[in-house]
Amino acid sequence: MLKNKQHIYPIVFIILGVIILFTTFFLTEDTVLSLVSSLFGVVCVVLCAQGNIIHFFFGFIQIGTHLWICYTERLYSSMFIDVFYLVTQIIGLFLWYKHLRKGESESESSVLIVTQKMAPKVLAVLAVSVLVLSFAVGAFLRYFTDDSQPYLDSFCNVPAFVAQILMIKMYREQYYFWLFLDVCFVILWLIAGNYCMMVQYIFWTINCFYGYFQWTKLSAE
């Protein structure tokens, strides 16, 4: 029974996210591109939380559409991180493929990975470094570009470098950084008036808690 619930959860969560996004789209008259990007984003993060390698294919579409949206909003730090995502997605796909679970049922062993746990001291150093670098990048964007939200843009994206690397290296601590930047992105898109993107990041924020729980269960330790 418990195993069936684990299979049902991602399906229910994805359906809920799709319903909320379509509702937001029709109520706010947001762009179709924002809706498409958000829909693929919802599927991507739920599958990633499951440790499912298939999430990479949804991620490629989400990143490409998100890149264009950030360009139209003049969010240059977000554009740069999207390019980084595209490159690391390719690397991550191959790394995950080498660490698929063995000894499970045939359907699960073909798509699920074994995750890792990071030492607390390493996590602390990464967290402090991210905060300092975020302030520095925000200052640069403020004084040398016409970025519409320089500091918020920076705090949304500098942590993403660490989070993405931890994701492709299969560390569950990635979700601390995703949670932080997802909350920042909710504020950013609220200010920008792009409500489909805002709802997507609210959904992603909630998914962080499930993702950490699920990746803990997938740990090799």
C-alpha cells in the first residue's frame, strides 16, 4: 500500500500544479510562453524530487522558454544561469545515467538514482560563500547594467550555481539552496507581474520539502 502511495503522489502533485497554473493563466491573462514554461517546470521538479532521470528532458524545454522570458524582462543574471543550466543538464544526464539504482524492480531501476549526503562543514562553507557572492553580483548588476531588480535577481541565481552542481552530483543538500532561491523567485516574479512564473516557483518551493524527504530515502547510506 505504501509503495502504491509513493507512485500516486507525483501524479497527483503534477495534476494539482497543472490545474493551478491553468487557473492562474486564465485569471491573469498571462502569456502562453509563461504557461508552457511553467507546465514543463512543474513536471520537471516533481520527477527530479523522485530521483527520476526522465526529468532532464522536461528540464531542457523549461530552461529554453525561461531563458527567453528572462530576456524580455531584462533579468540578465537569470539569463546567464539558464545558459549554465543548459550546459550542466547535459552533463547531469550522463552522470545520473551512471548511478541508476540496481536491484529494484525493472521499471524503477531503469530511471531512479542513488543519492549522496554532504558533510555539514562543507554545507556551511557553501552557504556563506553563496551569500557573499550574491551581494557582490547584485552590486555589479546595480551599477553596471540596467537590470530591473539587481539584488533580487542576484539572490535568485547565484545560489542556483551551487544547487545545480549538487543536483547533478546527486547530493540531497541541493534542496536547501533551491528552497532559498525559489522563495526569492516568488518575490521577483510577483514584482515583475508574471503570475504564471510566480505560481510555478511557489509550487517549486513546496516541492523542495518533498524532494529532500525523497532524496533522503534514495540515499546510499
